[in-house]
Amino acid sequence: MKLTQADFQERRDRLAEQMGPHSIAIIATSPVAMRNHDADYKFRADSSFFYLTGFPEPEAVAILETGETGNDYSYSLFCRERNRELEIWNGYRAGIDGALNDYEADEAYAIEQLDKQIIQKITDKQRLYYRMGQRADFDARVSGWIRQAGEQRQGNGAPAEMVQLDRILDDMRLYKSAREIELMQLAADISAQAHSRAMQRVRPGMMEYALEAELNYVFGQQGCVPAYNSIVGGGANACILHYVENNQPLKDGDLVLIDAACEYECYASDITRTFPVNGKFSPEQQALYEVVLAAQLAAIDAVRVGNSSREPHQLAIRILVEGLLRLGLMQGDVDQLIESEAYRQFYMHGTGHWLGMDVHDVGSYKINGEWRSYAEGMVVTVEPGLYIAPDDETVDVKWRGMGIRIEDDVVVTANGPLVLTRNVVKSVADIERLMAQVVAV
Ligand code: GLY
Ligand code: MN
Ligand code: MN
């Protein structure tokens, strides 16, 4: 399943309508990022640019210009021209004809024309919508264009108003359409398969990176790439929240935490599972795991239309603290431990974030200082955890060095929470059963 030009056009229509009359919007894609000398990272389009255009190539800028009303607008695409020589080296380019015919631009120009054409386009517009602060180099160019437009002897010069375009685009992207949810379900299904495979492939003595390769195999077989750097942390490495070295052996008797997921057609998933390297939870591992799982299930259940988006975090904290008290890792009064944030010794991150084209997706979390309420079409992760530092002498030695997180992707629907990542098991019994199954090579 892929989005079509009709989907991208509908988004441009909605943006233009919000821009109002006599306005211009400038949206650039990402630059190609250098990895090291003469070796680039594989290009990934800027999410907001791709959201509006579906155009996957680097060096591209989209312009929307409204006329008397926001419904009457034109769409220009500046992109790389076709070039036989460069296409032999670096691959196919849509070029001007492709921009017009395949990407349905009303006007298309070579990217080298941008500095010249844009002055005329900006001049006489009342409002300029621009994504300020995304790229310093591009911000400087836009400032230069505004100055040049202001110096024009004819017309009204530069636009009177500058508007932060991200405020509009981020809000559009926060609410996912049914087709976007379909794409996210595909990404979630592939990631769920990858986690299931990892549970079945892991063996004591295996290197963390070898287990990561099992996930990458599933992503790659289905044309996907990781949505973010995979975390595969055995034992105490799971207590390092952004552990990505993945270069240590997995030990018999330890847990392994995997936070890894793919993106499909630029839509991300984000899954964490924690399971025993040898296939069987120890009593302590199971006890701590059950606390995190109870917190996660309660938090997921709170992802409902009208609820505060803070509620899952508050519920998770309470259940985690109650569990830590029950197991003897903390002492005191639940309310007081929550009030003083003493739990941060073991739980120091949030319980979730928006998910979409970016793994930490756009969209403000608060409006006028208040946590936003959930509404249909929002997608959020729910990812509580507990991390007992290996040198934490405040707890019994049997708990030290355990890191557990469980993360799923949840859509807010009229019928309650829809868990996109439901196809990878997470109860102790289900994990142990899956891990005991013999897998075909
Ligand atoms: N994988 C990044 C996160 O869970 O936020
Ligand atoms: Mn996450
Ligand atoms: Mn994650």
C-alpha cells in the first residue's frame, strides 16, 4: 500500500485553505547528510516536505501560492533537472517533466532557479509561511530573499507577516487519516515479526549486534529500514536508555531489552520488548516485569478520546511505585514518593510520545499550558520501564542491573485504544511459550 498523488494533493489543499489569500509557503526537503569523507547517509526526505509532496529526491523545494482565496492556489516544485551523466552515477531523477506529470506540480523549475524565481513570488504577498529553525543554511537564504524583496522598487516589497509554518503542519500531521493508520499498521506488523524472530533466535553467548541483525533481516526482507537506531541491550546495558553500541555478548540468566522498529513508506513504528536470553524469566525478573506490564496495560487503557494525554504517565507512575514498594525496592508512602519524584531513581523517562512519520513525531503536547486531550486519529507510544542501576546499593543485590521496558504503538479511536503492535507477545507466559518453539532456519 502506498499513498497516491490524490492524498498529497488533499494535504496541500488543506494547507492552502489555512494560509488564506495572498500568501506564500516555502517548504524545503532535508539536505543529504555526510557520514564521513565521500560517503553520504542514504537520503531520507524531510517528513513535512514528503507529507505535502510525496517527492523522494534531495535538493527540492515546494512553494504554495494562494490568490484571492486559499482555495485558489498554485503549487511549484523546484527540483534537480534530468542529467544523463549524473543519473549514470547517482540514479534516476524525476526532473521537470516528472515534477509536472508524476508529482502534479502546476509549475516546475530547476533547483538552481530558486534564488531568482522566488523574489518575484514573494514580492506582493501579504504573508510568508516558512518552517523557521529547521535548517540554519536555509533560514539564512530565506532572510536574504526577504531583504531582496524589500529592496524591490516596484510593488509592495516583502510580505508584511511571517508565520511559523510548522505550527500548522505539525497539527495536520498529528491527526492521522485512515490511510496513514493503514501504513502505520504495516510498519507495526513488520516490526512485530522482527521482535518475534529475535525472541526465537536469541541464544546465550550471541552478540547483541547479531541479534540486531535478526531484526534487520526482517525489515530488509520487506523493503523497510529501521525508524531509529536499534537498542539491543543485554543485562545492565538495558539501563542505558539510549544504548546503541550493541557490541556485548548476551549472557545466560540476563534479560535483553530490544527497542527497535522499522518505517514503511516514511511511517514509523516503535516497539520495545524485554525477554530472558535463555528463554525463562527468573523469579525476580518475572516479578519486576509483571510490574512494568501492569503499568503498561493500565496506561494503554487510558489512551481514550477526551482523556488528558498526561493520564497514561500518571497511571504508569502510580502502578510502578506500588510495585516497587511491594517488592521492597522502595519504602514509604505512595503519594509522597510520587510527589517527590523519588521514583525517578528507577523510572526517569516519559511514558510515551506522538508517533507518525517521525518516531518522535511532531505536534505540541500542551495547549495554553494544559496537557492536550486525546482525539481520534492521534497515535502515541506507551512505554513505561524500570531500570535498576548495577551499582545501586539502595536495593538488594538480586535486583541490580535489570532494565525492563515494554513499548507499544496505540491509536486513539472512537472505540478505545487500538494497539498497532499487538502482534508481538508480551505476557511472561506468551514470551516463554514463543521462545520455546523451535524455529526453522
Ligand atoms: N525508540 C525511541 C523511543 O522509544 O522513544
Ligand atoms: Mn518510543
Ligand atoms: Mn522505542
